[in-house]
Amino acid sequence: MPDVQPFKRPEWEPLAHAGCHGVDHNVLVAQGNFALALLRFAPNATIHEHPAAWPIDVYCLEGSGRFSLDGDVASIHAGECVRWPSNVAHRLWTEASTMMTLMVENPPEP
């Protein structure tokens, strides 16, 4: 018989980093070196430009937006994904549209 366990259902919260606006996040899983989070972008929303010490996979679930990776800018649409390599500055934003993304962080063990 499968072992079905309850889990705390997280709530949507504003992303509280300097330079971020119009973005709510919902951390679904944060266990050790693994994290899954949803980001919900309003029109004209943005996360700040920053690098991460590990790769991040970004899955666009709904809508569309733009991202920059080391200064290069591209679009991302529902059904597309992009990998941001470690230690490379990245940013994600919307213009007139909304967007929802799934962020997957799986840094290597120390």
C-alpha cells in the first residue's frame, strides 16, 4: 500500500527582494538542496538581475515573458523551458502579459 502523507500547502506571498515587483511566489518543496517554487507575474512585473550558485531550470506554465542571461535577452512562452547556468546573471520579467513559471533548483551536494 502506498504511504500517502499530508504536506503543508504553501500560500502565495510577494517576492520580497530589492528590485522585484509584481511577482508572487509559492514554495512547493524545499528539502535539502532541492527546491520547487511557482512564480506568478503580473503585467510589467520583474525579478531582480542576479546570479545563483547553482543551475536553475525555468518552466513557463502559463502566459509569456522575457528573460536575460548574461546580458542576452530572449522571450519565453507557455510550454517552453530554459536552464540558467550557475554563476551567470539572469532576470525574468513580463511586459503587457501575465506569466506563471515553475522554478527548479537542484544544486550539487557540497
